[in-house]
Amino acid sequence: MSDSHSFNLLHLSDLHFGRVQHDILQSLEDFIEKLLDPPHLVILTGDLTQRARKEQFLEAKVFLEKMPCP
């Protein structure tokens, strides 16, 4: 007998805070919030910021704090 478990992963890449279009970011946030099976883990790859400026990292932090999991 096998025991099946699901593990949901959300992979986001190249968000480039500092050049984000806020309407697109809001659409992404809405999509994540409405997922029927929320992710257990979010993996972020690629460029998080455009120019590695403090305000860009702070903007990314606000976004990442909205994620439903680590």
C-alpha cells in the first residue's frame, strides 16, 4: 500500500523590484491568494531587484511577507 502525499511548490523568478509594474504584481498576488492548493514552499530565483538598492529590497520584503508560506 502506498501513501500518497502532495507537496505544492511555487517558483517565481526575476521579479526585478525597482522595475515592477504594480498592476501585474497585484495580479500575481491575487493569483497566489486564490490557489486551490496553496504552496508549501515558495522558491525565488533570478534577480530579486533591478539595481540592488535598499528601497528595492524593502519593496521585495513587503511582497515576500504576503506569501502564504516560507
